[in-house]
Amino acid sequence: MKLPASLNVLLLGGGGREHAFAWKIAQSKRLGKLFIAPGNAGTASIGMNVDLNPTNFGSLKQFIITNSINLVVVGPEEPLVKGVWNFIHEDEQIHHVPVIGPSMEGARLEGSKDFAKAFMVRHSIPTAAYKSFSKATIDEAYTFIDTLKPPYVLKADGLAAGKGVVILDSADAAKAELAEMLGGKFGAAGNTVVIEEFLSGIECSVFVATDGENYKVLPVAKDYKRIGEGDTGLNTGGMGAVSPVPFADEVFMEKVRTTIIEPTIKGLAEEKIVYRGFIFIGLMNVAGTPYVIEYNVRMGDPETEAVLPRIESDIVDLFEGMAFGSLDKTELTISPKTAATVVCVAEGYPGSYRKGDEISGLDKLSKESTVFHAGTAGKAGKICTNGGRVLAVTSLGDSIENAVSKSFDTIEQIEYAGKYYRRDIGKDLM
Ligand code: AMP
Ligand code: GLY
């Protein structure tokens, strides 16, 4: 089975990751029409934004039929966790339309940390030792905390908008946090809490495209999660990313392939979980040994903005291999250049932040960088800030220094009230 020679694509999502996907899809020789739901001011310049909610499956169905959509690409996790794959796959009228993303069962790797940990244990995939607790077992949890050494890692089981992981230095603070989580701090997402061993090391993000049997490893990236320089302050969605990651060398990646990627794909197949999509493995390099910190069932943001510009081959061919089980025959070529993405955020982010400020300078930028929109919206012919993360600026270079300095130069040509970005992206790897 193949996708048609010219196809119409519906891309779900509206952040920097989706602008990067839209940009890459638009380069395909095979693209007919590209629709982005809901998209942002950046995707509007590449395809057609449509005012659809990616979790309103009934309206997605109507859109797919009316616009002769041949492929659905899912950016964020929420529609996947809510079962968009199953909905489309099981509908008589649209079941022929492939969806890039796992089934609802597969999406539990991200949707439930307890499920993900148990999956890793079943398939002997290296991860931090853990136990899960609920309100009924809170006393056992307190006892378990007393057996661990600080720091203590507590994770709400369900999706908590990236805020569900809390790391604490004292047992008393960990117990208090646990009580709050089980008491509803994160709503139902915290009905179960995973408590795990703290792993010390340096993190990276490994992205795998799979058809359920074969796989391709995409460029490895490192993201910068905290708001402040030197990785200080509050956690954010991500303040920048660099690819490749120097410590993720051939020796390290061979361990990742044999101890993590292959057991993961084999485990999914053994458990009869349909998975034709991206697996994002958050890894900790503990003295040369990779451990899984988390699975996500989608690409990372802002990592995608650094990863896709390094892929030279046609991404529609990759989607085709993922959708039809022919990834072993798909060609994937990767640029040896370094990509550096620097995210510009709104004043106040990740707390409550400014919105609606006009962004100037976007129309006369040098060609050295690609500016992906994250939180932007068009308003009366102007482009305005419309989210915490506003823009993700990516440059390719011969070194991290070279690539980040191009991104900084581009950012200096862009203005909006309260613009902030980290000037130390990639510094720890130089
Ligand atoms: P997550 O939301 O799962 O990405 O976790 C957020 C961050 O918490 C991760 O990126 C790590 O920096 C940190 N983290 C999570 N689990 C552990 C662990 N077991 N040991 C050390 N750090 C962790
Ligand atoms: N950059 C981390 C994430 O997308 O979850």
C-alpha cells in the first residue's frame, strides 16, 4: 500500500512543533493541499489553518471527508491519548485514512506513567526503580519514601500539562507533596502517583519513527527546560534545543538501540499494541548507560524545530513507511550540520504572561535562520504574541557555537514587548 502520488494532509496542533512539521511537509514533492488544525500565524503562511479542535473527532471526520484528506499527522499527545487513531481506524467512512500516531493503547506510554513503568519492567528496559501508590496506599508510600535516598522524584500518573513531575530534597517535603497530589492537586491525573529513584546524569531526547515492526532513529536532540540561564528557575515547555548531541555517540546510541528502542518496539508488538508513529524517549545518560526517564508518543517541542531541519529526505516518504509497514524500505538522509533552536517567550512565562503584543521585524530577516511560530496569531494584518512560547528560531551551522550565534543574531532583528530568551542554549555541550 502506498499514499497517492499527490496527497492532502491534515496536521493537528498549533505550536512550534506543528509549524516545523508544516514547513517540512510543504517541501514534499508529493503534497497536494496542507491543512493545519488549528495552526498559528506561521502555519497560515504555508498551508490553510482550519478552526477545528483536534479532540473533537466528529468534526475532524467531516473535515476529512469534505476535503478528501489522505493522511492525518498528529502533533500533540492529547488527541492520541483520547483515541484519535482508534476513532478514525474504526469509522467505516474514513478508516482508509492513515494516522501518524499510535493507537490509544500505545498512547498510554505517555498518558499513564504507571503503565509506562510497568511496560518497561515487563520488557527489561532500563529505567529508575519505582513503586506506584493511590490514596488507599498512602501509608505504604510514606514508608517507601523512608527507604529512599534524597532527592525524591514524584510523578502524577496522568497528563498534567508537563507539570506532573516534582523533585524534592527532603522526605518530609516529599510526603507533603504526595498528600497534595493524591488529594487532587493535578485532578484525576494524580489519582495514582509514581515514586521513583533519582537518576543523576545528563539528559537527551531520542526520536524514533516506527511502523510497529521496523524503525528509523531520527536526529538526537537536547532540550533546555528551565526558564533561567544555567538551567535555573521554573520548568517550561522548553527554551531551546540542539541537535546532534555530542555525547550521544555511536557507542551510546548502540546501547540505546539494543537496550531501549528494540525492546520497546518488540514489547509493543508482543502486547498487540498498534503503534505507527513517533516515539520520543527521554533518556538519562548515567555514566555512559542510558535509562528511560519517560516516553512521549509524539515529537518533542522545541526539539522538532531542531530535528526536522536536519532531515534531508522527503518526510511524506517517511510517513508512508510508518503508515504501511514499509519503513525498512524508506530512505532517511540526515544532514551532518548542527541545528540550534532558541525559543523566544513572552514576559511572565511560565507564569501568567503578556499576550497580544505586535511582533515586528519578521518580514525582513536574513536567510540564515528559520523562524518557527509557536504562540502567534494574525490580528488585523499584524502578527501578535498569542502564547507563552512565541517563536522558535532555528539555524544550521558547522558547530553549536556557530548555529546558536546565527539564531541569536536573527532574534535581535525581531522585536516585541517583553521578549525574553536564554543566551546559554547549547553552552553545556560546547
Ligand atoms: P518528565 O515530565 O517526565 O519529562 O520529567 C520532568 C523532568 O524531571 C525530566 O526531564 C528530568 O529532568 C526530571 N526527572 C524525571 N524523572 C527523574 C528521575 N528519575 N531522576 C532524575 N530526574 C528525573
Ligand atoms: N521538550 C519536551 C517535550 O516536548 O515534552
